[in-house]
Amino acid sequence: MSYVRPNIVSGATRLTKELVDDITKGISDGHEILSTASANATRMLSKLNRGTDNVDILYIGDSTGNEPAEHIYLETQALAAQFPKYTVNYRLWNDTSRTYDAATVIQTGTAPTPPTITMWNCSVSGFSTLNFIGERFTQAFESLTATPPDLIMVSHSHNMYDVSSANLRAAFRPNMLILTEELTQIYPDAGVIIMSQNPSFTAGRETWQSIKATELQALAARRGYGFIDVHQAFTDTGNPVAYTKSDGIHPTTASDAPAPNGSVLWADTVMRALQYHGAAPAPTQRPSYFLEPGRSLIANTEFATWTDPAFPDGWTLTNCLAEKDTVNFETGTHALKLTAVATGASMAQFSASPASLGIKGLVSGKLVTVGIRVFVPATNTIASVGLAVRDQGGSTTQRRQDISSTSRGRFHWLYLTKRIDSPGTLLVIQISPQWSGSFDASHTMTVDRIRVVEGDVPRFA
């Protein structure tokens, strides 16, 4: 869907006493809601309570939070009411100009020289986490290094689509982590909070949001992220459909009165975690997995050795040209550039028996994670570009992870996890600049390095 900039209301015209009272109801009993979410927000909340330092919040979401009547703007207003000393600025990502819009001033602080809270709202209609791992990552996130975020909040699941099968469900966590792990790599001091989203009542998708909430909560527990269960808050009303617009997806807003306000419910749920409690549980957030080393299960992971000048050692080619990319690389002296040369499946393939690699006992019946550090140029516009892993079950049991056609112009990790079914007689890894369709010389990709490690943790250092 094409980007449409929401109509931002200037000033604090929406910051009424009734609204703030509604959003912050229940704050007095906030001690009952101490959780990983409030723990991960502790450093930011402590800064706010001291009232001297500027505070920056990065919020990454979709069309449930990019309008002034929706939850992120309401949460910004609630923070302003909670911390009156601060000047509070709201800046929305503009996906046409690929910059943040000029600040909308929610509040002018009461302090003689007021510090600022800046809400960087990177929410775009129709987007998922995959839209921001390419060049937008540099534009929207790395551009904030002068004002690094104290808190990063991620609100995504509606546009992460189908989780109705085991194979699709297995792709959900990697699609979240390829964004959050890079963010924690460049902003290691930022607390991270992820959240489930409201139920969907689109026919055939009624259970998807519940499944995603379960996956997100498990991911947060493993990773040490904060987790806010917005989905449960809607469910607990006993009538979540009443809090949802007629499209079956978006929460209601003030414009839907007399229907109950789903956006206020969402904002209230988030604000319960963003209260200063003094001494709070220490956050358990780990450093980025991408900085952890893992034992490599294959050789030539940097594509450094080319005994045959046509392809790197250990790999074969199908309808594909392999070259040393001495211009676009991150490590060593070159990367592996792959270009489709014929219609249909084009790939570089690694295929070996785990026994021949000396790793059968490490992989047979166990989880293996495979990641590639990949760059796809903007000129390659097809969606069928990516990574697949197979065992002796072939395509029937393979895992495949593709790169969104919107994720272009930047090196990033793409990874998947697969259980190598017993007896573990075969390990196949395929990297494709064109899984199918008509050939075009623009169907290229560059892979700087590959990681193949035990378990389901992307330890890619």
C-alpha cells in the first residue's frame, strides 16, 4: 500500500484532562504491574524522574499507531502529563522523504530550561519488521546515533502474516529478531520492549494474533526483552470486537464513539508499564545475539577459499554465476556475489553428509541455525530471494526464508532455524538470488559470510 502521511494535530489540543485521566487510570496501583516491561524501561524512567537529561524513545510499528488518535500519540501525551518539567516532541517517520517529520510539540516544559522527551514514531501502514532491515535501517535508526534512544518499543504482528502451520510459525521469531538484534547491537544501552497487538477478526485469521502473542512472549523471556500483552488486554474486556473498527483489524478511536475506545485501551495498557516506581527489578536483557560467537559447523564461512575460480570451496552452482565482490563487502578482501543466469531456480548450494563433516552427533535430531550476512541491491526487485535449509527429507521438510522486496540496499542478517531430522544423513544449504520466474541480469545478491551453528540462537559473531 502506498504511504499516506497522517494528519498530525499540532500543539496539545488533544491533551484534555479527561483523556489523561482515562489513559492513566490505574496508575495509582501501578506496583501491581511491575514486570519485565517496567524493568526494561527503568533507566529511561529514572532519567525522566531526575528531570535533567533529554530522553529519546524509538517506537516501531504499523498503522495501528501512526495516527494522532491512536495509541502512540496518546502515550506521548500521557508521558507529557506525567513529566510536566519536560518539553515533549512527537516526530513521525515520513516514508516518502525517508526522514522524520518536524516535531509536533505536545507540551512545553515547566522547568526554567526544560529538557526534552522526543518520541520517534517509526510506524508505517502495511509495514512489518522486514521493511526496516534494508536501507531504511540506516535512514530511520542509525540516523539517531546523535540522540540514541533510551527505550525501543516494537509493536508488530498484524503484518507479519500467516502462522497457521509449524513451518510458518518457525519463521516468526527470526523475522522479529533480525530487527531487534541489530538495534541492540547499535544501541546496547537501550531497553527493548516488544508487545502483542490487538486481536484480528479478519476471516480465517482469528487465531493468528493469539499465536503471535504466545511467540512474542516466549521470545521476550528468552531474550530478556520487556513484554506488554496488548492482545490479552483486549481479550480481557470480554468483547474485543467492540474495541475494533469495522475492518476487523484496527482498534477504535475517539472518532468511533459511542464504541469503546480501543486505542485508549492500548495506550492505558502500555502506560501501566511506563510508571516510575523507584527501585525496580533489574532488567535481564542480554547483549545482541549477533555479537555472540558460535561453533561453526561448516568450513569456508567467509568464502575466502576458491580452489576453482568459478565458485568458493564447498559450494556448487545451479543457473548461477559466482564472483568475488571486491567492492561491496564487510569482512576479508571480498564477498560472494551471486547472479542468476537463466530462468527458474538459481542458487549456490552446499551439500554434505553431517558424518563427513564430523558433526552428525551435533545435528541429527537437533536444531541448527543458518544465517547469511546479505546485501540485495535495489535493482533486484523480486521477492523470491533468500535462504533454504534441507535435510534428507528434501523440499517436503525444508525451511526457507526470503528477503522482503522492500529490504534492499544494506547488508543485514537473514537467518532461519531447522531441526535436522534423524538420522541426519544430509545437510543442504541453498542461497538464491532468484528462486523462480523469468531470468533477469538484475537478479543479484552479495553474501559477505555465512554462519551455521547449533541450536536456535543466532550466534553470528
